[in-house]
Amino acid sequence: MKDHGFSLIEMVVVMAVTGILVAALGYHYDTWTKRYAVEKIVKDLYMDMMYARMMAITGSREHYIVLEDRSYSVVEDTNDSGEHDAGDTPLPNYPKQFEHPIQWNNSGNALTFDKRGLMPKWRTIRVTEADADFNCIKVSLGRIIMGQYDGTECQAK
């Protein structure tokens, strides 16, 4: 009668193949999680910008997205000054923090949505991690578009 089982050589081969697969998948998993984190930042910022625009229209009051290097806040112009200042109130649950830094063009760190939900100055905001499918937002007078930064500008996807 023959014993049924694995030989030592078969076990070593299976362990070697398993080790190679774990190493390769671990590298891809790390890359995937970084891409996911960048896309989450961009999508959250996009949703909050749309929310600020909607709140500006429905409340007939300016709203601002205040950008910092690793965070942002949605702020309501509660004192009706027409400018972002110390008298403005951040909305609850802000600021939002994230691990990857962001960059934006134009001076100042506040994006203004007027009472009609329009933003007078165009902006491009991008997460410096450039390998994700969505890593930038292009904002113009009446549009907010997510895309991928190609080295010179944000291309809509």
C-alpha cells in the first residue's frame, strides 16, 4: 500500500512559489493603497466643493474652500463681509486632514463661491502623488472637473 502525502521537495516548491506571489502582491498592494488614498482625497474635495457651491446658492451667502498643505475646510461667510476673514464660520466636521500634500495655482488659499454658486477665478488643485487615475481638480467659473495631471495641466477624465 502506498502512502498518500507530500514529499519534502513538493513542499519546498509550493512554499517558494507562495513566497514569490506574496512578495509581488505586497508591492502591488502598497502601490494600490497609495493610489486609492490620492483618489479619495480628490473625490472628497470634489464632493465638498459641490456641497459648498450648493450651500452658497441655497443660502444666498458666499462659501469658501480654504486650502492648506494637508487639509481643507468649508467656510460660510456668516458676517456677510464678502471676503474670507476671521468672522467666518467653518462648517461642522472641518477641517479634513489627509496624508498627501496638495498644490494649487493662483495666489491665496481660499476658493470663493458667490451667492450664485460661481467661482470668479479659475483654479487647478492637484495632489502631488501623480500616479492615481484622478489626482487633480480643475475649477472654472461654473464647472468643477476631476482629472489626471499630465505634467502641464489637469486633463478631464
